[in-house]
Amino acid sequence: MAFTVSGLASGFDWESIVNQLTEVERAPQARLRSQQTTLQERNNVLGSIKTQMSVLQNRIKTLKEGAVFESRSVNVSNASAASATVTKDTPLGSYVFSVTQAAKAAVLNGAADIGSRLNATNDVSALALSDAAFRTPVTAGTFTVNGRQVAVATGDTLQGVFDKISTATSGAVTATYDSTADQIRLTGGSEIILGSATDTSNFLQVAKLSNNGTGTIQSATTLGSVRTSRELAASNLSTALNATGEFKINGVSFAYDSDRKSVV
């Protein structure tokens, strides 16, 4: 709340005199605040200089390291067409390459039917399902021929399965193996009907036997295949491998031992 006594008698401005005296008393405080602001600004400038000096020191330290002068970088104008790498010994300069034909991924397929037959002869009485070189292992369970279930186990021989088919159908369907064609053939006096929704064994699929509306059904293709999980000597290749050997792909050598499962 302002208190004014000016002009009571003579019109003298007491308020102005008091304000001026107050400002005079506060002058030292104002100077100190001004000096404080100046010192703070100088401190900020010195802090900035310190930071820049630290950056400069680190860069000088890097320049002292000899590796910085041996480093190289590379820039490819079209990274989708080519890539490049450099070493410390790469000469400085620009290099221009003219590409007339881009390389394509190569695929080399081997010959067909590289697997041997299931059996060398028509007699499969000693060929166990677990040892037969089917492309897919036979699972134990049942399959259906002319509405009759045939139970198989992986320890059964292929001839044993043929006998079970004949027994289950009371001789109406017989099965044989043709070693020349490497196929299984089913023969009946009338249309043979294979499979059921209740089948639990994949024998018919593995043997490539399917309905054709006739009394004679044979495997769709050859049955023997390469067994990649076995040792090379037991992989069922149609051409026997040497005991040991070596071959090259793109100049890289690969050695093999027929008693092993892998090539090194």
C-alpha cells in the first residue's frame, strides 16, 4: 500500500526522494547480480571450451595411432549389382567394372533312380520291412484289402506281409515282388479294393499301391531309394562306392569313407 505525504504544505515530492534513496542503497546488490550473471556466462563458455578441447584431444589421440592411416573404405555405386571389400593394402583409386551378364544361381540335378532295388531277386522272404530301402519307413499297424484288415509289424518280412494278405482275403488276393521292375504286384480274380479310414499302417502308401478298378494293382513307380541316414556302404546306392575316395565341387575337395554317414 503506497504512503504519500507529498504536497501537504509545500507540495514537496517526498515519495520520489524516498524511491531514489532506496535505489541508491540497492545499487551494490544490483552490481553483484550483474557480476554473477557475467561470471555464469563465462563459466558456460569455459565449459564449452573444455568439451571442445576434450574432443580435439581424442581426435589427436586417434591420429597418433598408425592404423588410421592404413584404413580403407569402399563405396559401390550400385550395391544391388555388386559388392566389394578392401584391406589396408588396397591401392587408392576408382575402379570401373562393366558387367555384360549377371551370374545366376546354379542347380545341378543328379540322375534319376540312383537307388538300388528293394531286393536283388523276387524272393523277399528274408527282407525285413525295417531293412527295406523304401523311401518312407513302414509303420506298424493295419491296412485293408477287400475289406479285410492285415496287421503288420516292422519286424515282418515283405514275404510275410504278402502271406498275411493272402490269408486275410482267403486267397482271393495274392502279392508278389518283381525285382526287375522293382515293384509289388497284387493279383485277384475280381476288382481289388485297397484302404480304409481305419487303417493305421502306411504300408499301401509306402508300397505305392492304389485302387485302379481292376483285379491287378502294382506299384506306381520303383520302390528302392537311397537311405541318407545310413552309412554310405549301406545307403542302397545303385552303384557301389569305393571304400574311400575324394571328389571336388567348385574346386573344394570332399573325402568320404563308405563306413561313415557323412562326407568331410
